[in-house]
Amino acid sequence: MQDMSDVTERLVHIKQLYFRASQFAKQSDDVSLILVIQSLDFVVETFLRLVVSHFPTPQEFAPPGNSYYSKINKLQNEPTKGDVDFYRAWDEVIGRLRDSANAIPITDLPLRRDMSLLHKIRNSCQHEGSVPSAKDIQRYLPLVESFLTDTFQSIFGADFTTLSVLSLIQHPDIKEDLQAAYDALSNTNWNEAVCQASSAFHWLISAAQLWGFPQSVHVFLNEVERELLSRSGISNETKRLQEYVAIAAFGLDLGEYLTLWRNLPRVYYTLDGKRHFAIPRERNSDNHQWQEKNYEEDEARRIVGFVEQQALQGQINGVFEPQRFEE
């Protein structure tokens, strides 16, 4: 049986895949429609395989038999070997749900007919080159979300609505700031969400610079800093370069950061220890006066999502040591 932290991470990935499909669904071109159906079916199959890999093979496939795609005798006498298709994976999950040793409160998966029809549409797209209709998308997006909501909770005790990458992050300051960013998104306070996300990213970069650099990187930065400081008015370039190295050294997305950084608030602290944000300024198109930037929803969500993903990637790549925060 897998560790629950590994299960939680895989559940988060499944949820992310679902929401990626929902983004494709905003487009009406044929390729986007195909990608939505492919993604939704992949989400369901990935979840089935997670259940199969997490719980042990059942000693028997308990009746009633009409919940399975295959005959119970066949399931009993022909154990799986390696990869399995959608229908066998579904049957294997049902067997595990009915194994009392697993103490799962349900004995059947929901929406059996709908998930089967979704799989058939996906097969038609992949093997026959057909294009699903917009009505198919409108029908199956909420059905798959309903399937995941029910099964996440009943099988793993996870709330599909609240589950996020945030649940995997162990650095307390990063986690606190990202939670505040999500709270701000819920309250449609886009500027506050971006500020909190910038603070979380500040912690991430600080952690990389403090703990993670190998000696060779420190030597390189010291040499560059000495060279840059020999010139006038470029201390900001030194700081920026240090950030770039911190991001690149740990496999974070430097390209995306370079796209976003000019629009990120600058985080600074006054002598009394209070945190402040310097929000970029932009020219008002009506009165041509400079004012603090007002972030739009899409931009705020993109920035929060970027920081969340980089925090998790940084944790995986060793930007900070999670065990330092485990009590």
C-alpha cells in the first residue's frame, strides 16, 4: 500500500489534469474538443489505476456480478499481468471496494454507464479520428467532476474541492502566504492575491539562496557580485542575477518567471519588521496619471498558480529541506 503523501500528490495531479481539460473546453476548435475528451478519459483511468495500485489484490471478487464488466469467474481465474485496459481496471477497483479488509464505505463506483460512454467517445477520437461535439463536452465535464468528487472522498477521504498542491507544501511561510493568496482569490481581491503569492515566491528564493547553493555557485556569485559592484548604480542587477541563479539552479521555470517578474510586487521589510509590497505602477488610460497596477483575475490566478507549482517543484528538487519543518 502506498504512503498517503504519495496518494495525495497523485490526487492533486489528477485534479490538475481535470482543470487543464476544463481550460481546453473554453475553446471550440476541433483540436481542443479532442483534447478535452482525451484528458477527461485519462483522468478517470488514472484514478482507477491509483486505486488498483494503492489497495492489495482482493482475495475474491464479491457479488453482485452485474457491477463488473467481466464474469466473476474470469476475474478470479485470470489475474492481471502488467497493464490493463479501462474495463479491467474498473473491475479491479470494484473488487477492492468490496474487500472488507480495505474498510472502504462504498461497494460500487458511481456513474458507471456515463464513464463507459466517455471511454467509447475517447476511443472513437483516438482510433477513428472522430471529433466530439460541444454537447459531449458540456455533458462530460460536470459528470467527471462529480465522479472525482464522490470517489476522492469515499475512497481516500479527500475533499476534491479543497485539495490542492498547497496540501503538499511543507515550508510553513510559503504555505501560509499561498493560503492567504487563495483566500484573496476567493474574495476576488486580485491585488492581495498577487502580493501574497509574491511573498511566497520571496520565501522560496530566499530558501534557495540560503540553503541550497553548492560551493561552486557561491564562488560564481561572489565573483559576479564583485565585478558588478565595481560599477556604479547596478546593485539591483546583482540581486536580480542572484535570483536568476537560484531559480535556474533548482530546475524552476526561469522562462515563466522572466515573463511575469516585471508585473510582480516587490516585497520589502521596514526596520520594525513589517512586510510591505511595492506594486508596479502603470499609466491610467483615462487621465494619463501613474497609479498602482490593478491586476485582472486571469493574471492573478496565473501568478498564484505559477508560485504554487514552483514551490512544489523546489521542494522536490531540494530547495529546502522539508524535514526541517516537521514537528
